[in-house]
Amino acid sequence: MKRILILLFSLLSLSVMAQDVTLRQDNIDEVLSQLSLEEKATLVVGAGYKSMLAGFLGFRVPVPGAAGMTQAVPRLGIPAIVLSDGPAGVRIEPRRRGSKETFYCTGFPIGSLLSSTWNTELVEKVGAAIGHEALEYGVDVLLAPGMNIQRNPLCGRNFEYFSEDPLLSGKTAAAYVRGVQSQGVGTSVKHFAANNQETNRFWNDSQVADEPLREIYLRNFEIAVRESQPWTVMASYNRLNGVHTQEDPWLLTDVLRKEWGFEGLVMTDWTGKRNTAAQIAAGCDLMEPGNKSQTKELVKKVRSGELSEASLDLCVRRVLELVVKTPTFKGYKPSLKPHLEADAAVAREAAEEGIVLLKNAGGTLPMAAGTTVALFGVGSYQLLAGGTGSGHVHRPYVVNLDEGLAAEGMQVEAALSGLYRRHIEKNPPKKTLTSGMLGSPGSPEMPLSRTTVEKAAEGAGMALVTLSRQTGEGGDRHLEDDFLLTNAEKRMLLDVSEVFHGQGKRVVVVLNVGGVVETASWKHLADAIVLAWQPGQEGGNALARILSGSVCPSGRLPVTFPADYFHLPSSANFPYDYSGPGSMAGGSAKYNDVKNVGYTVYEEGMDVGYRFFDKPGAPAVSFPFGFGLSYTTFEVSGPVYAGDQVSVTVTNIGKVAGKEVVIVKDPVLRAFGKTRLLQPGESQTLNLIIQDYETRTD
Ligand code: BGC
């Protein structure tokens, strides 16, 4: 009897103890020991599509429009945390069931523009503003930055990425991560790795030799990991040298963790299911968005001995380590009221620094005060602030160029504006099933007669032509009518240039694009060319302030503009105009049909971007990597090397205040920096550190 009583007593106290265990930052081992196998398998599998579809289907979730969540284990005090896209701002639904309020997020400039600033402090400031919005809207981890190398201009997601160069890409990403994480919100650098095209994206095999893989396609991730320790990394959809990155122990454990010292969690990219046990064994800790079959598979495979429980425990531990860092775990109550006004100012500042002046013959820009400008191109009245897909942001507004010019006191030719406005009213952006959620491309270009151009010239002292491009995830760009101008655009440029030049008036072209376009064949038609990229919601203001001279341009190209697409060595192995299996162009492909087919050989090896075009005998480019003009002139002395330091002194010898980018390349990019705003006559010495990332090949 006494023994039975003792047994009962200990069972009772054990169950009381078990109930007492609640997750804290310092008891992860204990919590791990209390989890059942089923609970462990639940924690490494996300909560499904509910939050992503909530705005659409009205589910009640903490953050409608968030891309995903983890699952909770309430009995141990483990909450579900919220994961939401970036990168150009927080992507959540602006409307919630049961609320009349709107919850917009600031639309920041795209990745290619951020890297064009060459200003990591500014990128960090952008990151902090985005992180603050994430925090105040209840998001724990921002699924950004996107940082794949811009291997080929036709990649449909280049707009989300930073550069053709790994140092610029890695440093920019690290700054973005530091900014977001300074707010107590995590990031997920993506898509790890060699995810440089969208065609057949779920299955494509990127076949990359060791040297370019290490020196280019992994190096930028390495820099971001070592210099900012992101809370999470997102493993890509594609395969790398035959193995799905999400199932690759070499990539996710040996390189990422053991070699680079990554301390965080790896999650999958969304959609689709791989071999879940293989993912866990490789060190891929969290399946997103997750479905129940994955949990079942894990339980079964641990029971049958196909997967060791120790591997699962390791992933669960990483999930718990992530959870305890989050605002949700810490009980933060989101205000739903971020500082949208202050953040809009940051978005504008970034846009102003990342816009690149590509051509400025005879001081065409800045525009003389009082000039009336004839604005051609739909994009002049409907600026494309960002791309579509998961990179789309529900922003409160977009400032158009005509509005920005008006704010700067510039006159816009009214009759032409009226025509464009009516055209846009009649041809609004196409609404599709997903456009509310993922954004939609702009209105089609307006057909333009020669007479319209002539009439506009009568009332204007200058012409400005905006050329616009937009892409999003799931498809690559086409060569015709996308990289190359359309026939209508060529006609418009020819007519505008003939008519305006015929009257001694200047022509400015604004490129409102997400990626590189062909410029060599038409750039002689323009007196000035301004690369605005997709500059975020404040784009029209930023652009107008550059055009008017209120801001001196200081952006530089993060990517080469080749004279001809086929000069790019990667053009031999990039599936442009692909519409075969796996293409999402028609939106109807069945991905399983193409399982295990499709590959891209990175035959060009190290010949990516300027690494190729700088070689003797390589074809001339239209605009080189690092190029960008200013309204002032700088004298640069140096570089002077001292150990791992290099110093460069910049003096503004021109007439207006401006910032200068310093690029140290020998022959590849070694260091870069940006001066503060230098007044005429003022100097600044930048001391830059040259980081040499050793490549280990063992
Ligand atoms: C994209 C990711 C994104 C995820 C969640 C995927 O299709 O590739 O970049 O974070 O969806 O929206």
C-alpha cells in the first residue's frame, strides 16, 4: 500500500511539474524533453496558407496577408509566430475582417535601387523603418532581403535582388538585416542558393562549378551571414548541382553553419513538398507554409528509424530558439500604428540616393526653373513603384512623376496630360484573381500620333519620356518587348526626339524599370537618361527633386547594362522566352509533370557582369557597373593602401553640393563607400576596410 501511495504521489508530482513547464529563454532543453514526437513534428511544420489567404477568404488570423506562421504548442507556452514578406516593405493585407481601418505599409524602393545607393548606412535605416512597421503590425520575421546574384537581366525577380557583384550584394543585405533586426524583428535572407531564374523554379537544377559557386553565388550570402547574423535563412526552390537546396546537408549544415557560423534557423521557400525527412536531416528546420502530411511523414519516419529523433530535435531546438527571440513570445502588443509619415520620408531619401543619372549631355539636367515639360509614356502618370508577387507591398499611395514635378513648382504640358489621364481611366491596370494580393502590372502604353507629339511640343520647352517595365515572381522576362523596347516605344522615342530636337528642345528619358533594359540602340535619341528603377511610393517626389536639381544625383549602377543581350556570357544558358513545362507564364503548369527535369548550366563560370566585360577584348557595354553621373564634379585622390585599409579622399570641386561613391576595384570590387553631402570646396577622406573572405574548399 505504501509503495502504491509513493508511486501515485510521484506520478502526480511529475504531471504537476510537466504542467508547470512553460517555454522561457533559458529552458529550451527542458521544454524539448517534454515534447511528444507528434508535437515535435508539428513545430517544424508551418500552419499552412491560412494567414496568406485570410484577406481573401476572411479567416481570423493574427496578421491577415502574412505569408505563413509556425504552429503553437499551448500546453508548453509555445506560441505561433508570424512570417511576412518583404523585401520592399511589409506585405500584409490592408483590410481586416471586422475593422473599418486600413493597415497600409510603406512601399520602399526595390532592391536594385537600394544597392544603387552604395550607402549601407542608408540601407540600414530603410531596414529599421521596415522592421518597425513589421513590429507594429505583429510580424515576427520578415521574409527578406532577397539577395540572389543578378546573373542575367531576364531573371523575373532581379528587382528584389541587389547586384551582379557578391560584395555589394552581401554588404547591402547585411545592412538591411541589421536594420530590421535592430527593431527586435527577424529576417530571412533568401533564396539560398543559386536561385537565379524563375523559369521552372520549383525543379530547375542550377549546375555551378565550385569556383563561381563559392566566389559569387554563395559569397554574398556568406557576407550577410557573417556580418549580420540573420535570424533565419530561406532555402530556395531549385536544385543545386543535382540536390534540392532544401535537402542539402553540405549547403545547409557544412557550409552555412559549420563554415560560416550561422546560428539561426533555415526555413523552406513556400509551396510544394519535398522529402521532409531528408530536409530535416540536412538541417532545414522549418517547412513552410506547411501541411499536415509533412507532420505525419516525420512521425512515421522517426518511428521506423528512417530519420533519427536527434536530427528532428536539432530542428525543433532551432525553432524554439527562434520563437523565444520574437515580439510575439515576448508579449509585445502591436499598436497597428507605425510611423508611416516618418517612414515615407525614409523611402524618399533612399529613392533620391539610388536614382542613377546615366546621361546628361550639355547639362540638360537639372531642368531650368519655369520649364514646361511634356510628359510622354503612361509611366509618367502611373509610376510603377515596385514589382509584383510576394515582393508587392500594399502601400497607401504612389506619388506620380507629374505630381512630384508640380510639388517642385515645375509646369507640365496640360493637353498631353489630359490625353494620358483619359487613356489610363479607360485602360486601368488589369484586375486578376490574385492582383489584390500580389499586385498587377500597369496600364498598357498609349498609342501616340506624330500630331499629338507636335501639339505637345508647341506648349512645352522640354520632353520627358518614361519607359516602364514590371515583373514579379514565377516568370522570367522576355527578350522581345521587355529587355528590348517595344515598337511603340521606339516610335514614341523617335517622334519625340525628332520633333523636340527639331525645335532645339531637349529630351529626357526616365527608366522606370525593375531590371536592366537595352539602351545602346536608342540612347543617342535622348539628351539625358535617368534610371529611376521602381522607386517606391515616394518615387515621383524623389525623381522630380532630382530633375529639378533640389537633389544632386548620387546613385551608381549595381549591374552592367550590356550593349547587346547576347554579349552576356550567361545568355547562352538562360531560358528566355521559355514557355515549356514548369513555366508559369500561362499560370496553368502542373509542377509535378516536370519533376526532375530542367537544368541550367552556369557555363560562363566567373564571367558574370563586369568580371567578364572588364576583360581585354570583351565587347563594349552601354553603361558599366558602378557608373553614374552627378551635377557636380569630384576630385578623388587615392586609393592609398595600408594593410587591410584603403583610404580615398574626395573633394567637391564643382558648384553644387553632392555625394560621391567611392569604388575600389582591383580587378574585382574590394571595398566601397559613400561620402556625406559635400558642399563645394569640401573634402572627406573615407577609410575603407578590405575584407578578404577566404574560400575553404575542404
Ligand atoms: C517566394 C518567397 C516568399 C514566399 C512567401 C515564395 O513563392 O519565392 O520569396 O517569401 O513565397 O510568400
